[in-house]
Amino acid sequence: MVTCELTLVAQTVAAALGHRGVPTTSVPWWMLAASLRTGRNDLVDPALLRRADVVLLIGDLASGSVLRDMRELGPACRRPWVVMSDAAEGPEWGGALEAGARAVLPGSTSLAGMVEALQVVARGGTPLTARKRADLVHSWRRLDERRHDLRDRLQSLSPREEQVLGMLYEGTTVSEIAGRLAVSETTVRSQVRAVLRKLGVDSQLAAVAALRELRQAGEGH
């Protein structure tokens, strides 16, 4: 079974696999996710999942939502997952593996390479070595730990400090922030210093980068 947020992508990949002799069906990701969450048989026929040896999920690992969905829905799926993503090999791959994926394939994988990986997983194996898998999962756990620390640090900001950081993120200068908040630039600079101290960074750019990282992962506000 091939699933993707973009229905046309799922249909195209499923058709290509079918031409290679791999019986494949495509299901929009929103529909499969809703079916697994609610158990509604009118969204996705349970027989389709029972017949599927592998579920190929094509998604953006960098967004964070794919990993959350996999952690939540993987047990309900009861089928091995393979993820294909344009995310570069790194921590996000490890996150997918820890969430239950048997393999992660780059978006540039050839059709022949895709078929080979799916066949390996369908037989109960994985195209990854134990060492590669362990390294990727370890890199994810380190990244997740760092993001957890960043989340805690962001939550330590006062409402005004959080507001100031949000304005910096939008590209607003200190003088513009002072004008918008009707306070002095000295007051804003003091609040910026407090933000940097609480986030454990030494520049406005680093503070903005920290917030951007969490937002891209779907965790920042």
C-alpha cells in the first residue's frame, strides 16, 4: 500500500510499482490516518491493509508531523512501514526508524531500488545494517533531547519575552519593536538579553534559529 498526503503522488508511485509486477494500491494519507484513528471501515477497507505486505509512506520527515503520526498510528496499522522522504539522511531518519519504520528511502531512490527495498521488508528483513540503524536512531535521540531542552527553555520565557522573540523571528528590529510596544529601546534590549540568557544562546540570530527549528518540526509557537 502506498500512501501520501498528495493523492496524485501516491497514485503515480502505485502505478509505477504495478508496472514492475508489484501489486499495489494507493490510499490518501489523510484517509488512512483517519481510518486508523477511528477504526471506520468506510474510509479504508480493512481488507486492503490485511493484504498489504508493506505500507510505503511518502512524506516530509522534516515537518515532524509524519513522525508523530507514525508513533501514534503504527501499532494500529499492524503492517511494516517503509518511509520515503526528501529529508537528507540524518536524525529524522532515525526518528522514523524509532517510530517503527523498517527502512527509510531517499526521495531520489530509483524504482528498481524501491522495489528491492520493499521486497526485503516484505520478507521480514531490512535493507539497513544494524550499525547504520543504531547510528541513525542515536542521532535522532540526541536531536530530540536537544529539542526537548529548547522547548523547556522557550517555556521559561515570560509572555513579553516570548512576544519579543516572535517579533525578532518576523525580522522586526529592536527600534521597531520598541515603537510597537510603546516602550524604550533600552527596555527591549533588556528583554532581548533575557531571552538570550534563558535560551542559552549568544545572539539574536541564534535565538531566532532555535525558534525556527522547533516551528519547522511543528513544536514551536
